[in-house]
Amino acid sequence: MSPDSATSGVENLASCHDCGFVVALAGEAHHAETRCPRCRAAVHRRKPDSLNRTWALVVTAAMLYIPANIFPVMRVISLGQAQEDTIFSGAVYLLVHGMWPLALVVFFASVVVPLLKLLALSFLLISVQKGWSWRPVERTKLYHVVEAVGRWSMTDIYVVTILVALVSLGNLATIEAGMGAVYFAGVVVVTMLAAESFDPRLIWDRARETNG
Ligand SMILES: [Zn+2]
């Protein structure tokens, strides 16, 4: 069997996004919807309109990232004095008060990682649009890292929770979530949706065209 016939037989097969069942797609009719015989979910050879959807979500997340860092994520009222902290000033506050491991967690989880994820997704999108055949294995790994990091992005929310607990122990202070926290949650959720809508098989479509 030649390598060509090995791939041509696979062309009409696709795995169900939901349950992983391998389904034979109905011929050339790309618009015809195929349903998974096992779980009835819609099956596509590639996620529909993946590049446009992912770009739209990446741009949205990037726009939310700005107010997430400008507006305070929390407001602490202690002994009648209110103090508002953004993500960055919160990290500095923790650092100044000797809680540097927590400061690093806040800084990396809230400032660095969301930005790196958006940059990585933009890079993957551009690489597919430009039709690069460059290092498909590494680019697929990069995608898996971005996807896997998603579930750890809520770390910052846990940090705020810990702070609420710490401050509440004093019993003299109240702590409230600020507008920035809403935008930050938006960044996290929209970035997760962006990673989900990207189809890593697009990386390999081009790589196979070039190698074959
Ligand atoms: Zn299924």
C-alpha cells in the first residue's frame, strides 16, 4: 500500500468531538451534517469555521485583558479605610508584605499566563493561515499546552478566596470583588473557548500537503 492510499482511506473518517467514536462521513457533501451514531452529536471532518471563530475569541479576550488589568479586582475596607487593588498592585502588595510565593502565583497566573496563551493561539492561527509546514509536532504540542493550562487559569480566583479568608480572620475588614475581577473572569473563559474552537488538525493539513 502506498502512503498515498493510506491517507486517502482516512479522508472520509472523522472522530466525534464528544465521544471519540470514529465515523465515516458522507462523501463529498461538506454541507451535509453527519451525526454520531453513538451519541448523536454533529461530526465534522474539521471544526466548522475554526479560524474565524478562534480569531474572534482571541481578539475579544485580548480586549477584555486591558480592563482586567486597569480596574481593581478587589476592594478592602479596613478600619474605615478603603484600598483598591488591581491584579498588578495586588501582586506588589503581597510582595511588599513578604508573601512572595503568593505574589508570584498571582503575577504569573493573572498577568503572564493569559498573555502567553493569547500570543500562542495567535501564533498558531497565523501559522495555519500562512500555510506553514514548519514543525507541526511542536506546534501541536504548543496547542496542547495552551489547552491544558486553561483549567489552571482560575488559580487567581483561589488566591482572592484565600485573601478573603485571611482578611476575614481579622474580622475588622470587609473585602469585595471589583470590576476588574469580572473582566478577568471574562478573559479566562473566552480564552478557554478560543482554545476549544481551534482545530489542531489544521496544522497537519498543510504539513501533509507539503510532505505528500
Ligand atoms: Zn459521539
